[in-house]
Amino acid sequence: MKKFLALILALMMVFALAACGEEPSEESPAPAESEEPAPAESETPDEETPPEEETPEAVTDANSIEDNITSDDGTYEVAFVTDVGLLHDKSFNEGTWNGVKLYAYNNGLTYKYYQPANGDQATDDDRVNAMQDAVNNGAKIVVCAGFLQEAALRTCAMNNPEVMFVFIDGYYLDDDPDPNVEGNILTNVAGINFQEEQAGYLAGYAVVKEGYTQLGFSGGGGGTNPACCRYGYGFLQGASAAAAEAGVDVNVKYSWQYGANFTASPDLQTMINGWYTTGTEVVFACGGSMFESISSAASANDGLVVGVDVDQSGDSDTVITSAMKGIAQAAEVALTHFYEGTWDEIGGATTTLGATDDAVGLPTETWSLTNYTVEEYEAQIAAMKDGSLVVEADYPVDDTDMDDAASLNGVLPNITIEVI
């Protein structure tokens, strides 16, 4: 019996050993006792695998980006040359600069702005010097704001064919300054402009729909700036259309005085103050830093202002709405073409942006309109996009006399225009 029990115990130990391990096969010999088996791949600690880097979100607020940076090698790849007026003019210069900064910052590019010497008295030579400074500092692409840049742009583009130039509020250029002579097109210049007449129309229509019938327009450039002229004529057309629909009469004081250099001035403020005290309710401040004089006059008289180019509601509580165009958008579009290798789509040509490109409009989130609705506004934008609402860009008068808005009396219904 004892021998039987011993046999049973021995068999149980054999089975236990067999369950705990298998004998290595000939193909896979067991490692020598002195060798440590390599850990299985699944046993590698997680921390040894570097985590994937997250792509940072693009910055959307240009105000959070510095205007002045220091380049490690002293060069600046993306350049901006201002129009007359201040860099932070709360309008055209600032809007364009914001687009340049946003693109450059979000794409890891160095950037710098240049202001022509002599401020609002800058000459073509001053502009050439500013552009050439940008090129000498390593710029591969130079964004220039304002139609006054034409002559300087032509010179610099011809002298620096390897550098690309963006002409905001401009057009394509050739190598002959005589407009009556067809020269060779400069393919390193891309002109981008806007259908400002559409933005002006929307603003004029909105303020009359809101219930205002005593309006003013104060434009920059002295009547020779095509963009301001388009804004102004669009404003008149929109006001006229809304007045005709409502069966009311609208009066407009219309002036290019004190706006030749787009700057604020005591004379401009005095003139606009007089408008408000004699019954004007809303003034379209269409000229960069002129806004400061017009909004100051409005504040003193409980008047209202239509801003221009960008949403200016944050600059004064007098702003009821703003006639906007995508100047920051235009700068970013041009830079994208350059860096994505599709410059040939815009170089040597004029690109015009408007409602169909979502590049003009009113700021519905910040306007203080209460009678004119967002739905009405969106319907007008849709009509511009499908072509059923066409806004004329040029006065139906001699283009050499852009002051002659008074000749539109009798042409545009329900509106009387007093040129000042």
C-alpha cells in the first residue's frame, strides 16, 4: 500500500512539472543559464515611445502678435510697406498689416513693416526707398497698401525681378508709366482690389432702412482715390434704393474736403461738427485716420458714424455699422499663393474681390442696427452673389471730375446730394 501511494505521488509531481513548462524544441534551443532572455516587445515601457507632437492652433487675433520682432540673422522675409497715415490707423493700413502678420506668424516666417519717410507728404522716392529697404533686408515678398504706391512699385519691381510685390487696392502693372502705351506686364506684381461699391451700397441701404434720412459722406484722397470713390457712389445708390422702397426723401452732404491725405485734422472736425449741428444724423467716415476727426464730432453731437474698411465699432460707440472689405484676407490670399507655388495665378494680373468672394459686407455681430434685420442683409448679399443686384462702380459722369456727385440728382431717385 505504501508503495502504491508513493507511485501516485511521483506521477502527480511529473504532471505538475509538465504543466509548468514545456521542453524547448530543437528549432528554438533554450538559452544558456548565464543568459537573460530579452524582454518581449509588448513589455517595452510606454514612456520609451515619444508622444506625437500636436500642431498648434493658428492665431486669429492679430493684436496678440508683436509688430516688431528680431530676426536671428537680421533678415525679414515678408515685408509690408504702408500707405500714407499711421500704421495703426484703425482702417486700411492696420487691416492690411494684420493680414500680413497673421500669415507670417502662423507660418513661422520673419516679418517687418516699413513706412515711407515724410508721413502724409511722402513722395514716390520715399516709397521707393522704403520698398528697397525691405528688399535689402531680405524680403522675398513685399505687400504694399494703397493706389499711391503705383509709380514706386513699378520702379522696384523692375529693379528687383526676383522679388514678388503685392499691390493692395491696385492692379497689374507694366513697365511703361505712360497709361496710353502698352508695355511689358510685370509678372512679379499682383494687383488686388475690391468692389467697394457693394460695401458702400449695403451701408447706405442699411442706415436708411434703419430710419435715417439726413446723411453725410466724407471721403479720403481728395476725390482721386478710386476705392473711396467706389465706396461713396455705392453709398449713394444704397441710400437711394432704400429711400425709394420706403417712399421717403434722403439728403446727403457729400465732400472730399480735408481728406486728401487721409489724416485727422481740426478743419475736418469743424466741418463735420457743423453737419451734425445742422441736422445730419449719420456720416460715412471713408478715409483712414479721418475717422478720428469724424467720430470726435459725432461724440460731441450725439451723432452716428459708418466706419470703413474694417469693423470700427470697437473704436467709438458712435459707430452704427461699418462698410468692410477683406484687406487682411487679400494679403493672406496673396501670401498663400506665393508660398504654395501658385503665384502665376495672380502675378501679372488684377484680382477683384467682392460679395461672391465673401470679401465685402457689414459686421452683423457688432452693428447697432435694430430696424434693419440680418435676414434682410443676407438676402441682399445673396442677390449680389447671384447677380440680381448689381451696384455700379463708376459715376455716370466724366471720370476726370469725381467731385460731380451733384449731377446724380435726378438720376438716383429720392435723394438730394449737396457737394461741399
